[in-house]
Amino acid sequence: GFRGGKGVATAAGVFAVLAPVALGLAGAVFVITVWLTRYVSLGSMTAAAALAVATMTWEHQQAVTIGAMSAAGLILLRHKDNVARLRTGTERRIGLRGV
């Protein structure tokens, strides 16, 4: 029943090689966000933003930072329906059936 997540997982694989420390921070942001909110989509979006900020902060090569910013923008764009559901309170939470 899984339909999403392939883009986020692919981006994580790329940045595991290009910026492993920044990806580790983004992974921690993902886990904490999902743990606190139970929303995987929100975790994915916050992790993407954290990755972009981390690559800018730790002075990675410009191409890596541009790639992280582009990936974050694309991930946020592709999650627009999830954002709408989050706003209306209809987004599905992980671990909660029927909610």
C-alpha cells in the first residue's frame, strides 16, 4: 500500500554519498519529527529543508548545496497535497488506523 517516498529515498541515497554528515542531521530531524507528530510527510519535508540548511551551513561544495536546495524544493513541491491535508487535519498518521 505504499505509494510515495521513492523520491525522498533516492535523494537520501545520493546525499549519503555527497554529504553524509548533513544527511545524518536531516535523518535525525526526520525521526524526531515523525516521532513527535506521527506524520511521515511532515518528517520528509522538514528533513529536506534541514539537509539544504546543513549543506549551506557546513560549506559544502556549491554544487552539493545547490543540489540539496533543488531537492528540497522539489520535495516540498511534490508534497503540496500533503500540506493541504495537514492544514485541514486529514493527513494520515503513521501507526494510527483509520486516522
